[in-house]
Amino acid sequence: MRFRGCSCWLVFFFATLAACGPRGNPLVKVPTAFVPAPHTAQRLVVVLPGRGDNLRALETSGIAAAVQGAWPDADVMLAELAMGYYRAGIAPQRLHDDVIAPARARGYREIWLLGASMGGMGVLLYDRAYPGELDGMVLLAPYLGDRPILEEITAAGGIARWNAGAMQEINADNFQHELWRHLQTWSVDPAKARNVWLAYGDSDRLRKAMPVLAPALRSEQILVRDGGHAWSVWSPAAAEIFTRAGARQ
């Protein structure tokens, strides 16, 4: 499955990031590192990186320990879904084919997708391409677009009242608009966001987008913590998220 017009807008967005972080080779499978559960595994949490993260960065981020401290029955898969996959317009498809679909075939009871920064956007793109396939999503300071789209939604009275207009094929000019159209479906059907969690630092450079998304989520599913755009904020927040999510099940 490939997004129609996806490669165009992703090239447009990620061209500005070409010199930052791992580039990724879209001709090969997504590199992964597997962290087995301390107990018998019942579920899987797949972790997507920020733009500057490789597998080594994910391994030292503390995210696997954060997940498994709360969920000792969870395997963790670190997936280096790097820039090259997004720029080629195949990130959701490769994540599905290389990671999620094989995991489903192994019989996990639940599969959750967690992403930080660029990876948070990757989580949303996956949910847009494969709606209903994930059992839960964790967004750690996700990239959600630039000032104009945020101001447009705010001026309209918020995400629920914003008129997104007719659905369009994604291109370089409208990709942020179309991403927010997908997020708006959570306001229309709150069940879609039942297991969506958001966390970010109070000095995060992407924090201005978070209050625009917040009305589409329950307040108890949003964590704001001290700090900036870093795993030192995200991993402890993720530990709390998985503890809370486990208590609700």
C-alpha cells in the first residue's frame, strides 16, 4: 500500500532535514533491534525514532526499560524508520510490511506504536494508512505542522470546529492540512483516540502544536513534564503512560 502523492510532500518536507541524522536506505528492510520481554510476551511495542536517532540512540534512550518496567510482558522492537523511507514516500508501507504485519503473524495480543518527534508523525501516518490496525499509540512531542496550519485551526475555534473542506490527494502544498484532517476524526469519533497518549516537555520546541491537538484527547491521556525535546523527558513520561494504560485495561 502506498500513499497517493505521498512521495511529493515527503520530499518537500524532509529535504530541509537531509543533513540531519540517519538517512535510511528505502531499498532495504527497516533495521530493527529486538528487546525481549522479561516475562512471557503477550504484546509488542514498536518504537520509531526522532530525526537524529539511529538504533544505537534508541538503545541508549531508556525507552525499552521504560516500557518493560510498566509492562514486563511486552517485547520492544526498536525500528530505525529513518528519513530515507519518508522521503521515498513508503514509510507507512515499509513499517507495515517489515515490522507490524510479521508481528501480527506471531500472534501478539496487542501491538502499540510509539514515536518521538519525527517518529510521532510516523505513528500518525501509519494510523492514517492502516486505520484500526494498532491497539495503542504513544506520541512523544510529535511533529504536527508549522504555524500557519496551527493558527488556522485555532482561529476556527479548534480542531472539532475547523472546516477541513473536501478531502484531497496529499501533495507538497497540503500535507499538513491533510494530516490534521486525519486528527480531526478523533474529535468526530472519540473511540479512535481511546488508546492515544501524548507527552511532551514544557519547554519543548514543538510544544505550541500540542494544545491544538489536546481537545481531541482525554485530559488524562496528556502528560506535560519539565524539560525540552529529548529522551530524558520522553522515556520517563512513557513509563508513566504505560503504567496508566495498563491500569485501564
